[in-house]
Amino acid sequence: MASNMDREMILADFQACTGIENIDEAITLLEQNNWDLVAAINGVIPQENGILQSEYGGETLQGPAYGPTSHSTAASSASSSSSAFRHVVPSRQIVERQPRMLDFRVEYRDRNVDVVLEDSSTVGDIKHILENELQIPASKMLLKGWKTGDVDDSTVLKTLHLPKNNSLYVLTPDLPPPSSSHSGALQESLNQNYMLIITHREVQREYNLNFSGSSTIQEVKRNVYDLTSIPVRHQQWEGWPPSATDDSMTLAVSGVNFPCHRLTVGRRSSPVQTREQSEEQCTDVHMVSDSDGDDFEDATEFGVDDGEMFGVASSALRKSPMMPENAENEGDALLQFTAEFSSRYGDCHPVYFIGSLEAAFQEAFYGKARDRKLLAIYLHHDESVLTNVFCSQMLCAESIVSYLSQNFITWAWDMTKEANRARFLTMCTRHFGSVVAQTIRTQKTDQFPLFLIIMGKRSSNEVLNVIQGNTTVDELMMRLMAAMEIFSAQQQEDIKDEDEREARENVKREQDEAYRISLEADRAKREAQEREMAEQFRLEQIRKEQEEEREAIRLSLEQSLPPEPKEESTESVSKLRIRTPSGEFFERRFLASSKLQVVFDFVASKGYPWEEYKLLGTFPRRDVTQLDPNKSLLEVKLYPQETLFLEAKE
């Protein structure tokens, strides 16, 4: 079992050989092979060019032959052909460890500086680079942002076990803050747009290029390389001001004239000519770039890959991809695309729709006719020589950005990776048909980027225009305006049809509403009638119940009355004649000794309860119902006869 120190060495060798930057992934692969470096390497790298042998056993493993690449002649190739197998060596000594490159983004006030160094460099090396970039003495810098403990200038980066990408920031407590007036003027200059009128000397062609004040001279030269195919290191310039001494300077501080500045560029006569030789031959030539970035750009001209120049993978020196490969969610992919586009070309760019292509269709085509827009699909390709110029000069021009934002929904996709390209072609076939997909499929890399103008129709989506990257701002604007003319004519027809359809629908809605109101009125009337009938029925039931109850009380009272005495009775008899409210009379004889209550019960038995009616006497007029009902008729002077009449109580 390898010790911790051995494992660190094995891990470092494994990452250097395979180029795997993710430490967790590298450790997992090594653990799967029991920390056998040779077996782990053979498991990752295709086994084509040789045999590796492990120090832990006698078996021979087929694998790539590691070590320095020899560019041998035919004779040396013949002499070395017999040594197709490597000698058995300890696994840690299979290859000479290539240096690991680390990326640092260092922030200082309103500036960001990118630094790329080998992990064998020290913290002091970073400060020396920043000293040249920021014009700040290294002794005055405090470099912060390390995720480990104490770090000093002599600390080797490898000992900090840093990831590939790192973010740091610089503090200068001993330096006074910059003057606000100077800082404001500089910031204003950085935000201004400069037009560089550049003449290509050999072909006598003139280019009008717009750059922001924050663009560097190096960026200008790289854009000119895309237009003229003259590598930066071979460009010979005239017209730069004397203060422009470094390609890393921004246009705002370089001294170029605002808003326009004229320059001339041509190809140097000899690729190896130095700056001093150039100045001796032509005194009015200002400078020829000798920045490190030029080596990356021109290395392929001599058959050397960018990564081979420094012993690192070339992918480590390239820009971040615009879009992740095989992204599951189109919205997340577009978020990364927008962020990377802003990082490369600035914040003045079209507003890219974040979402799927179907969602972009919905946003552009399926709203109200007055709100519909054209759909612009921008197809990016990092390997096209036209991409940088098209993005920075055409797509980011303020006039183009403003026109697109007002009239278009802009959606983007990156065609650099084959998987993303295939995915877009599938979407293109589904939405536009195989003819359009085949047209895009046959486009060569140098014809990118592409700009597709899509107009939504009733039954399909029509591609109005396919704009290739080799265009100008004026031509791009003219083609966008031409597409808008076609779209506007179609939109007016759609608005007219939509207005007519809405008018018909409004009439139908009004008719439906009137019909609904009529039904509601009928239903309310019917319900009111039903409620009235129900109320009448309820009242009738109550009345019947009351009548039944009164009848029952009347019968009960009638049955409880004492029998009427006869005329020839020997007892004293009182004869009462009672007049009803309707004018009828009824008579009855009562014993003079009977109580007044018996009279009340008799009257009630005839349907006139004393709770509802008053029984009044005539001479003198009196309310008999107010008398004591327990007194006899003789006592209340209703003897021998009396006429009474009934009156309803109020």
C-alpha cells in the first residue's frame, strides 16, 4: 500500500500524464486501480503506441509511450524501430512531470487582471506580473483571497494545492486612493466608443472598426488578424501615438484621438524581424507586438500546438466555452452563453432570450398580433475566424442592439461542439423542416456565425433570411430592416384579421351575455313565483292549523258548557241575546247563578274567543270582558235578560 507521500506523487504524475484537472476524479480512477499509476494511465489513455510495465509485477501492459517527443529523421526512425518497448522503470519515473498551469483572476479596484502561471511558480511571481500590469510596486501589494493559511512571497503555488481557476484581490493600504476627478475622467474615457479607421497597406482596403475605450491594443490587433489574416506578431503598424507603448494598454489611456483615429497596418517582410530592426528600417513605424499572446496565436503556423509550446494541454489556454456540451436544460445553457458573451465582448450586446427554442417561439409568435415580433437566432462558432469581428463590431454595435431589442426576440446557440450542433439541427428539422436544417448543416466553419431571421405564420414558421458572418454593420442593418418590412406587411394583415375576429367574438359574447341575462331573469322570475307559492302554501298551512286548533278549542268549550236550562225551570234564569260583528244574533239561557266565565266559553264556542273579542253591554255601556269571570251573572247584573254585542279587539 502506497504511503500518503507516495500517493501525492502518484496523483501529481497521473494528472500531468492524463491532463485530468479534477482531483476527485483522478483519485477515484487511481483507487479503482489500487494506486497503480501505470494501470490507471492505461485505463484512461487509448493503448496505441507502446508498452508500459509496472514495478509491482512482471506483467507487461500495452499503453502509450511517454517521454519527450523526438522529431527524428528517416534514418533515426529506422535505427530506433527495434526499440518498440520501453524499459521497466519505477512507476513514478515513467514520465517527466509536466508543469500544471493555474489561472488567476485578480481584482484591484475597478480592474481585473488574468494571470496564468505554472504551479512551480511562487506568490512573488504573481506580484511581479501584477506590478507590470497595475503599475503598483510589489512591496505595496497585499494579495488576498487564498483559501489556505499564511502565504508569503516565497510560497510555491504547488504547495497550496490550488484548483485550476482561482480568484484573488489586491489591497494597497499604503497607497492613497486615486483622485476622484481623474478617476471620473478615466471612467468616462473607458465608456466612450472609438472609431479606428485602419488601412490594410497591401490590398489598399479600409476598415472602420468601433471599439470601447476599455478595449486593449492587443484586442484591436487580434480583430485585425481576423480581418486581414496577418498574425499579430507579423503586423507592422503606423499611426499609434508615442504613449501607446504596451499592447495591454486600453485605448482610453493609449493616447489615440477621439472619436476617430487613423492607422495603417501591413505584413512585416520577415517573420523573425525584431522590434529594433523594424525601427531601424522604418522610423515612422511605432511598434510591433511582442506579447505572450502572439505566441499562442502564431504557433500553429509552424506546426506547433499552443499547448505543446508550454508543455500543457492546449485546452487550458483557450477561452471558456460559450455553452456546456450536452446541456440538459436549454435555459441554463443560455445563461452561460449570455455570461460568457458579456465577458468576451462587453455588456452592450443583444438581450438573449433565456429559455428553450419552443419558449422563444411562444414569446415571439403566439401573443396578440400587435405584440408579435420576429425571431432572430444567432448561431455562434468559436472556431470561425469571423466570429470575433462579427460579435464585437456588428452584433454589439449600438444601432444593431437597439434595433434588435425593439423588433426581435433574439435566441442564441453555440455550434462549436458537435453534440450541441447535432442538437440544434434536430430542433431545426422539427421546427423549420429538413431543407433549412440541410442548409445549416452544409455551412462551413468559416461561414459562421449565422444569423437566422424567422417569421411566424399561421401554420408554419418561415425562415426569411440566413445572414453569414462576412457582412458589415450597414449590410446587417439593411437585411434586418428588409425582414422587418416583410414582417410589418404580414403583421398588418394579422392585426386586421385579429380585429375582425375580435369584433365577431365581441358580438357573439354580447349575444351570449344577453341570452344569459334573459335566462337569469327568467330563472329569477320563476324562482320568485316558486317562493311566493311556497309562502302562500306555508301561510295556508298555518291558517289551516290555526283554524283546526280553534275548532278543536271551540268544540272542547262547547262540550264543556253546562246544559241550557229550560224556560219552565224553577231556578232563576238569565236570558242573553248576543249580536256578532256581522250583525247576526244568537240567544241562550243561563242560570243566574252561573259564572260569567260560562258566558265567555259560550261566546268562544261560537268562534269568538274572548282573547280576540270584547263583549260589550248596552245600558250602561261597559266592557263585560273586563269583569271578574268568577262572578255570577246575577252579581254582574246580567239578569234577568241582557243584550250584548261583540267587537273585535284592536
